[in-house]
Amino acid sequence: MSILVDANLIREIRSYGAFDISACFQCGNCSAVCPLSAGEASFPRKMIRLGQLGMEDELLSRQEMWLCYNCGECTSTCPRQAGPGEYMAALRRWAVGRFESTGLSAWMFRSPVAALAGTLGLALVLAGLLLTARPRHDFPDWIFKLVPYDAIHLVGMVLGGVLALGLGASVLRFVLRALKARPGLLKKGWKEHRAAALALHHELWTMRRQRPEAGQGSWNSPWAVHLAVLFGFFGLLAATTSDFLFIFLLGTKIYWPARVLGTVSGLALMAGVSAAILRRWRGADAGVRHSHLSDWWLLAFLWVLGFTGFWLEAAVTFRWTAPLHSWVLLLHTVMAMELVLLAGSTKLAHAFYRPLSLYFHFLSGGESPSRPCA
Amino acid sequence: MANATLSYDVLVVGAGIAGLQASLDLADQGRKVLLVEKQPSIGGRMINLSKVFPTLDCASCITTPRMASVAHHPNIDTRTFAELKGLRREDGRFRATLRQKARFVDGARCIGCRSCEEACPVLVPDEYEHGLGARKAIRIPFTNAIPQLALLDMDHCTLCGLCARACPTDCIDFLQKDADTEVEAGAVILATGHELTRMDAKPHYGGARLPNVLSPMQAERLLAPHGAYGRVLRPSDGRIPDSIAYVQCAGSRDRSLGVPYCSRVCCMFAAKQAMLLSGSLPTADITIYYMDIRAFGKGYEQFVANARAMGIHFVKAKVARVTEDADHNPVVRLERQEDRGLPEEVTHDLVVLSLGMLPGADPVLEDFAGVRAAPDGFLESPQAPLAPARTSQPGVFAAGTATGPKDIVDSITEAGSAAMEAVGFLRRLGEGRP
């Protein structure tokens, strides 16, 4: 097989945050030291090679970049300090950008100015929509004076549709490419699917492939932090949905199951995100020593959302009536909508690509290395 | 100079092969040389080796005559177990402060009979065998050490007095103290050598933790005919190893260790040791895991080609981890660059880490007469392309690995160059234009 070398690809990937990757001379230390690299799923070296050669199709149809948990072992032992771990992270951003058709993600990942401008611009548009779209005014709660409940509802529905279409198209593109590269996956029986689903389920909650020595056992180990955030996310999703379904029948009271679940999940989210921020701030291990703006973006969004969420909870419970609280509601709503709307264009996109990649990985017989590395 | 200060033409610091050669070259031209060595014997690292590349000459057989020539040369005074404690320029000449460390043995009376060593009941890991063997608390440093003077290790001595009773010349002096002396010289040659990467510098390689992961110097002692075991055995259980692996670049070309440079000799000593091993153990599998083979010197490429032809496996792969199984067999994890390039684990009986060369631990030199170090920590050679033996100070010259990693051949060449530079400097000094 002959290939045409495209030297531009590695430059493109570099612009997503792999700034030192040109130092790589392909010694293979990264793949050998990686506790997750095993069997056919060998990375990061091969992924770097594909990038250096410009084999874009091959890269996009592979799942290795999503099998990496960025423990940082490769980066801290790289003889050339080429940052293979950062390269894997950059590769994920690049892939998200490539699967998304508007170019918004690529733009925001590559330039901090663009990321801030995009975030703020979108916030203004959403705030404008919320402040002007007032279909009816029949919800009597004072806190919705500034932004009517129905406006939030309406704008939310529209955004949900937009998101579903955009993200659906990106993810579909990703799945089709993966299946085209591995036609064997289509022939798997339901038993194999069940096993893969089970493995994926365990993996999502426990991140058991995570490097054992990466702060395991300490309160802010990566998997504990991730579990807290994940629980917070799903808990809030369940709480919001049930709240939404039953609100018309029952109204809200703070001690009702949906509200209790929401509060507990919110606390878990805040704890997890705060711990994650702390880890990154301190550069606690090699995996978080270098942070991209998109890492901070997601953490900051989640933290502010959690914080304003509790603020509003308090405002509603204690009947604080200053206009400030309505503005907090506006901020909270705009940021929540932005987070959802940009889910496929920010670091949050990993929530879609990573589980699918892991699923394909388990389905094709890829097992997590059970032997702990000393 | 009317006082009792001894005066020499050249002070040579370090009596490894570079310092020995520089001293001989100077002395043969009629110059008075003082050779100072901090170890108890002259000979440096070379006398510690089994054989040398690319000729496979026995290191002892070619180094010992050099050491003897130096020891018997009328123009060379040698001070062993002495350290340079100060160096300053006065009236165009150098004044050095030397600290003679206490041997606890009267050097003038000791006849090297080893009666004390036989009498001593204390066994200590032997530095000369790099921990593979044991020595007594009082001993001659090694068989062909020069001078053949006993040396008492006060850190381990129990003051039992058996040695003093056994000594036929009554030369053991438990009360001996370090003594400083001043000497004067017209020029200085620094041949202070290098250190090796610490075995535990890269914890992933298990050095200093796994019993069957050895340093290259330990491997030399396994191979030396008069070495620790007298044959090739592995330390954990004394079995004959059947599969031996070399991990190249285990201390060089690794920015994560802060050593970006190539140590130049490791490819060659690994190939040499592999050849010697296949001589000692004809049925053993020997593998060298490398990133690149750098065989740069005269006849070196042919030497490596011979090693390949002898059946030594050269595998292009950077080893990432060395662990061990229940029987203390080292397990290396690597990704081959050839074939399908997948991560794999290979079990060996013995693993040697090809450690790199680090600057000789002598940071005080910077305070001495302003001799600067380069960013890599080795002595700076500001005029490297045309006058590599010159340092940042006129009158101070450098030879051997003091200025950077190099092999024995290059060290000897540079020593000759440093000697010639020193003679030229002395001549100009005599003519009043330094």
C-alpha cells in the first residue's frame, strides 16, 4: 500500500493543543509505558505516526484516541518531551471538530479568543431570545419576572431540536466511519453486544481501566472525581425530567423526591467539579499538568451552573425577592442552554464519542488490561 | 618562592586514563607533574573494565602498564586519596590546596602484604565490584591497585585491633587525620572524569530495586576474569543466565531525566559486553533494545556488524518499563518498531541498563579559578572546534570525559592535546607572555 504523505495534518492537529509533538522521533516509549495500550489497540505512537504521515481517514476511523484516559504516564516519561498525552487530547478535539459540520468546534478549540468570543456571542443571542420571546405570562412566580418560564421552555425546545440534529449528524458520521473500517462489528451476535454493553456500563461508572497508581484511593483520584460529576449529571437530568413531568400535577416542595435527588446530585456535581478544578490548578499529576482552554471551559461552566443552581434553590426556598436573583436565573438559564447547545463542540462531546468508542472496542474483543502495571 | 611549598610545572587532577596519559606526555617532555587522584588507586574507570572496544583488549593488561609507568616516572609525583580543595591564581601561577584523606595507614611503612586484610573480620559490599562482592574494612583497594597501600574504612571499622596486631611493619594508625597541603604549578589539567546515571534515576526501569537489573559496570565485573564471581552468574540466585537484555539509552537522550545528549559509548559497550557474554555463555540469547545504534568511531560500525553476525539480537524498541516475575526474572515492556508494532512483554533472566554519562561531581571547580561549566554540566570548551582541550580559563586545560561523554580512544587523544597545550602555555609563561 502506498500513501501520499500530507505534512499539513500534523500541523493542524498541533494547533489543537499538541504544541510539542514535532519533537517526536517515534521511539515507542509512550505506547510501551501506556497501561491501556494493549494488543491491537496500540497508542499513542501509532496515532502520532498516522498524524505525521497525514493519514486523516485512517485516524478518523479509529477509536484509540477515545480509549486514552490522559493519565499522563507517557508525557512524563517521554524522552523527547513531545507530550504524547497532550497529542491524544488534541486528537480528540480535532476529531470532534472534524465530525461537526459547521466548523464552530474547530474554531473554538483552536483559538482561545474564538472560544471566548463564541461563548459570549452565543450567550448574548440566547439572552436576547429569552428576554424577547414571551408567549404567555401565566406563571405567577416572581422569579420568572425577568425571564418568563414559558420563554425558557420554548427556547429550550427549539435548542434541543437544533442540538439533536447537529450532534446526531456528527455522531452518525463517526459511527459510519468506525463501522466501515471494522465491518466485522456488524456481524456480532446479541451475546457479544450484551457483553460489550455490560463492560461499557462498568467502565463508565468506575473507569476501571484507569491507571491503578493514578492517585487511586485518594479522595480526588480521577475516577472518584469523574464518578461524582457523572452521578451529578445523570441525577440532575432525572430530577429535572421528573420535576418537569410532575410539576403541573403537584407543584414543587423542597422535600419531594425529585427535589431531593436534584439537591444531592447538585452537591455531587459541585464536589466533583471543585475537586477537578483543584487537581488542574495544582497540576496534581502528569495528566492535568497541562490544561487546554477547553478543559477549563467545561469545568468553569459546570461550576458556575452548580453554584447558580444552588443560589436559585435558596432564593426560591427563602423567597428572596431582589431583582438580582432574576438576573442570576437569566445567567443560569443562558449557561445551561449554552452547555447543551455546545455539547457536541466542546470537551463535553466526549460524553458521546467515548462511550461509543469503548463499546466498539469491547465489541471487537478488546479487553481492558487486567494486569496492573507496577 | 622561599617557603616549603612544593612547586611543579603542571598539576593534573584525576588519574583516570586521560590524566595518566596527560601526565606521561608531560613528564616525557621533561616537565614536573603532580598527579592528584581522589580514589585510593590510580587507574580510574578503565582499570575497572573487563575488555575495551573495538579491539577486545583486556583492560587490565593495557591499563596496568600505564599506571606502572606513571608510578615509576621520575618526573611524576602521585597523590592518591587526595582531593583538590582550592585552586587560585597568584602572580601568574596556580596555588592549589590538596586534602590528603586519612588512610589510617602510614604510607611510608606499608608494604602491601595484606596481612591486615586477612585478619580483618568485617565484610562490607565492595565498591570496586559495584556491590557484587565483599571486601574487608581494611584492604588493598583491588589486586592491581597502585599504590599497593592498605586503606582502612573507618565507617565500618569496629576498632577490634586485629589488623594492627597482624601488621608486620606496625603501620596502622587509627588516629591519622586528613591533612591539607599547598602546592604550586604553572598550569593545570582537569581530567576529572564523569559519573554514571544513578540506577534509580528512572524508577520505571527497576534499577537498584530489582536484583537482576544490573548497571553496565556491574556487567563489566561479571565479565572480568578477576571479577566478583569469576564467571557470569545472576545476582538473585546465582544461576547462569540464559537470556540477557540490554536497555539502551537508559540514562541518555532522555529529556525526562534532564539528559538530552547522547553518551556516545553505550551502543559500543553494549555490543562489546554482548560479544563477551556470548563468549562466556555460548547458548544464551542476548538482545539489545535500542533507539538508534551510534557506532561512530574507527572500526566501530564493523564491530557492531560483527556482533549482529554473532547472533546478538538488535531490536529497535525503546523499553518503557522493567518489572519482574515471581522468580525475579526481569520483564521488559516495549513496543517493537518493526513487524506489526504492538506493545509486548518479554521475560529475560538478566537485564543491563545502559546508563549514561553525567558530569563528574565536582561543582567546586567553578569556584576554582573561574573554570566554567557548559549548560550540560560538563566543563565548557569555548574553543571546541580548534582547541578542544582549552577551558574558559587560560592555563587550565581539560581532558577526557570532564568536558563531555567520550570513549577511551578520544580521551587519550584529548589528553595528548591537553599536555601539548600546557607545554605551550608554560613556554609562553617562561617568556613572560602568558
